[in-house]
Amino acid sequence: MDTLAAEDEKTARPRKGDRLVFAYGERAGQVIGPEDLPLGGPQQLAFPMDPATKIIRDGSLLNQVALVRLDPAQLSPDTRADAAGGVVAYSAVCTHEGCPISMWHKESKMLFCACHASRFDPADRARVVDGPAPRRLAMLPLGPIGGGIVAAGGFTGRVGRQTA
Ligand code: FES
């Protein structure tokens, strides 16, 4: 693959078969397994990785994903349909002004945007519960887990503050 194609792959949106890897910290770039996610939150920030080329799609912050592991029984039915073993994945870009969804609201067990205090319910397809965010976070459907967390398709909605 030439350099240009590799750059394109780094900014391409996640797609079916992509693995999820740690976005930051000591384990940045390593594949995330369900056991790496504490049950009940908080979220782990991740980027998709093409399993064949090992290219991590961290060339765009719009590819940042928040992974949360919940009790499958707590998920709404349509959330469960796109979860794997209780693990759910959402765009980690706020739909209000595009801040990263890097905080966790412990009391309510919800994804929290610290910029203007929007909260999103990870058990219900990241529905907006509080704050100025105009719409839910896009979900990244996950497939059966085997040696990692695997995307079953692309984001199910618009990512971040995009209007088009
Ligand atoms: S950017 Fe998230 S609430 Fe404003």
C-alpha cells in the first residue's frame, strides 16, 4: 500500500471487521477485549483498526469510539441488537459542539460531555438525557466477540456535529 492509500485508510470511517484498539495510554494501539472493560462503565476510548493492514484509523478524531460494557439485561432491545456480550460502542464525539465524550457520570452511569454537560444513556443507543446535545451519539454496531471487539458495520448515524 502506498503512503497516500495508507493515509486514506487512517481517516476512513470504521467498517465491518475492524478491531477496536486503545486510543491512548500505555496500551495505545493494542486490541481491546471485553475483559479490559469494567462492567458498568466507565467508557474506554478506542480507535478502529483494519485487521489486515493493522492500520489504526486515528487520522480523524471523528473515528474516536467510546466502548462501554454493561449487563446485557439492562440494554434496550434495539441497543442489544448492536451490542456484543453487553459491550456497546458509540461515537465519542459530542453532537453539540464536537467535544470528546471522555467523561463518565458515575451516579447515573452515563456518558458525559464536560463541555456543556450533555449526558447520553449507553443502555439506550446513547439517547440524550440531559444538556444541549441535539441528538444521540452514533452507534457502532459490534459483532460476536472472539479475541477482540469487532465492528459489524459502520456508524449508524451522523457523527459529531456534522449537519450534512
Ligand atoms: S460539546 Fe458536548 S455538550 Fe456542548
